[in-house]
Amino acid sequence: MTIFIPCLVALWVSVPNFNYSNVEIINDAVLADGEAEAVQEVRKKLPFWPDWLPNKLINLGLDLRGGAQVLVEVILEDSYSENITGYWGDLRKILRSQRENIGSFRRIGQFGENLTLEFESFEKANQAEKLLTLKIYPVSDLSILKPEYIEVLRSGKKLTIELSNFQKESINKLTMEKSLEIIRRRVDEAGTREPSIQRQGDSRILVQVPGMGSAEELLQLIGKTARLTFHKVLGQKTTSEHQLDSDQIILPDEGGNNYFILEQVPVVSGESLTNAQPSFDQNNRPAVSFQFNPTAGRKFGDYTKSNIGEPFAIVLDGAVISAPVIQSHIPGGTGIITGSFSVDESNRLAILLRAGALPAGIRVLEQRTVGPELGADSIQSGKVAAIVGGAFVLLFMIFTYRTFGLFANLALMINMVLIMAVLTTIGATLTLPGIAGIVLTIGMAVDANVIIFERIKEEIRRKKNTFDAVKNGYEMALSSIIDANVTTFIAAVVLFCFGSGPIKGFSITLGVGILTSVFTAIYVTRLFILMYLNWFKPKTFLV
């Protein structure tokens, strides 16, 4: 029973894969809607698959199921500007505390990868450089400005403050980690099943989503930074040419027809959102409703209370998508974003806002759409290869080992079921190289049986009785089987650790196949042989 139970459990787990397309319809209904009534409606159309049966499937990779693939590069330099902007408040506090020594100063230009300050004279700039580089100020109060974080460069009356290489490396690491997490959240929010999101190199991310219609659809989901901010409106112009103060910015509307002069520091930002959902405004047009956390909600409420009758700009990725006039106090931190949205666009924007803004912009390097027809052809080719290879193995085993060969073939079929069950349980993604690994496993699965059967034949030639021949054959072959499969398994582990994409898919199926084939060869085949000997008690046993 200890051998039969794992085999029966494996058959139970893997059985949905034998009816893949119809069970997938049920799973897609759950992902798309999630409502019990909707899922039951789908099940009524598929009465041959009752709800008490399992419905977990092997995940098919992009090359088998079709879908979208996008390779993007994170623009890490965008994060440098944000960090420099964050340091400006502390830098200004330090310099103002020593105004009697350094005099007045002003910031030149907008925030970027560095910050440039201009002083009254060369001597004043020199004093400011000493102040910042020699750390005359109390570091305990402003520890963020440690020497390893910033570098100060002087040129005449100007000082340029930029991030150190140490700080840039730290920012790069955090930016990539956050970008990966947010892209993963966005793809998961969209209800896709088993996407593959991998980091490649220092600044690239590969996103593969099986089953998605097109690469353009995927780019709409992950391509936007989705940085949402709320600003006080100071004025409105028809052109971008305007003299700005150091604490002001000018941004276009979505159509680029009008420009808004805004306070640079936002009142609140999208990072404080706790929820965002698609909805409709009073005119029944698609919109997005949102909810702030308590701290931002109080700040948002206080601002609306003090600025009734004033316009309030909602900025998404550097464009003013809406600038409504505050009609009344908005307590509780709730609101609605209106604009020229379609229903799909409002759904997508809600997903982006819930997942959070990317810490930096991204640049598309490659996009590819794989049609389901190509995947269907690959699956068909894989089936043919598996059937042809399996048929030759089955015929060879029966022709060479007769009854023993029949038992080995039964064990091989159980082995295939075990492989499917393990891949389904661990959530592995099956790719075309993975199918190659399974086909290779079909041949390797009988290798252990061949070793055992040859040992048993040797024992029979020595005039041993059948039971002793089987016992000795298994005992003597065990060490050879373990050694051979352990070395192959080590190779599979190395491929998994150092490979990526298709190579990993091959290593997973190969490794799983090795484990299951050893189990079926040592235990399942032996069980069949012993059952046959006990039930029929043959006087001779042809092998």
C-alpha cells in the first residue's frame, strides 16, 4: 500500500491535464471573475468535469501556449534625480545655518542627476565646499549626508553636488528590486496565470505572460511609470514658455494644448494610496475612485477645506490628466479621478495605482507576441516525439525481457503520471525544452530496469530460484543505479542553478524524471514482479 498510495495520489493530481483545454476554461473563468455563480455557469457547460475533481494544471510556457514577451530596461538615472531632490532640504538647512560665513546662494536649473548651487564669490563657494566636505555640521542630526553618500565638486563660484558611486550602486539595487516587485504585482493584478518575470543583467527585466493576446497589451500594463501626484495649481498657460520660480514646475495636459504652472512639491502622492477601483463619474463616464491612508487622508482633507474654489491638478507621469475645482471639503481621503478614459483604460489605471508607481522609467528593448498556433504545433510535435520514442522503448523492452519488459512498461506509464503530478504540484512551467526533458526521461526511465534485469538473468544462469534471483538482482544493481542517477541529477541541478529560461525548464523535467524513474524502477517494477511470482508461482521465468 505504501507504494500504491503515492501512485494513486499522483493519478488524482495529474488527471486534469488529460482534459487540459476544458479545465483551463474553468480556471480562466475563476481568474477573470472569481464569482461563484459565474464559475458555476461555466461548469454547467462542462458537466463532464464536476467540481469535486481537481482542476490544477501544468503551466504551459510561452512557446507552448502562446502569449506576450517584453524585454525592458530600467532607466536607473531617474532614481538619482529623486534622491538628489530628497537631499536638497537637508543641504539647504546646513548652508543656511552658516549664512554668515558663506553668504547667500541660489539653486541653478531643475533637479537632475546632480544639483548646482551658485554663491556670491569664489571665496564663499570655497567656504561652502569645506562646510559640506569637512562635515563641520553635526552629523548626528543629518546623518543622511555622510561622505559615502554625496560628492561635492567646485568650479569657480559654483558647487555641484552629486551622488557617490557607492550611493548609486545602492540606489540601483533598490530600484531594480522595487521595479521587479511592482511589475509582478501589476501582472498578477491583471489576473494572468503564472507569468515569468526575471532580471537580466544589471538593468533589464524580461517579462513573459503566457495566454496574453499581444505584447502591446502587456506594455500598456507594465510600460507606464504610473507616478501619481496631486499639486496646487498656480496658473494656466497656452505655451510652455514661462519664467518659473525654483519651487514651480510647468506641465502639459494630456492633449498638450494647455500648460499648468504647479507647485513643485505635491500635496499628496500616489504612494499614500491604499486602494483604487474603476468606477463612473456623475455623467456616467469611466473614472477611477481612490482611497488614501489615514495620514495622507487628513492632509488631503485639510487641503481641500482650505482651498475651496481653487483648481487642483492630478498629475500622472508628468501630464495633468485632470484639474478640477475643489467644490467642497473632502474628508476621509477619498476621491475620484476623471478624464478621457475608456472602460478598459480606467481598469488598467486602477491596476497600476494599486500596484504602485515604478521607481524609474523603463525603455522597451524588445517585444514579441507568440501566437497559440505555434504553441499548438509545438505541443503536437512533442506528442509525436513522445509517442514514437515511447513506442520504440515499449516494444524493445517486451521483445528483450518478455514478462519483465511488460512490468517495466507499466512502471514507465506510472512514471509519466508521477512526472505530471510533480510538475503540477510544484507549479513548474512546461516549455518545449521541458518536453525534450520528458522524452529523454522515457529512455532513461528503463535504464535502471535494464541493469536490474540483466543482473537477474545472471542469477538465473547460476541456477538460483526465481525469488532469490530477483532479490539478488535488485540488491546488486542498486549501487550502480544510484551512482548513475545521482551524477545525472547533479548535472540537472547545475543546469537549474546557472541556466535560465528554456535551460531551467529542461533541468526541472530532467531532475523530476530522474527521481520518479528511480522510484518506479526500484519499487514499482519490483512490486509487480513479486505479485506475479506470488500469484502464479511460475516454475520458469523467461527474461
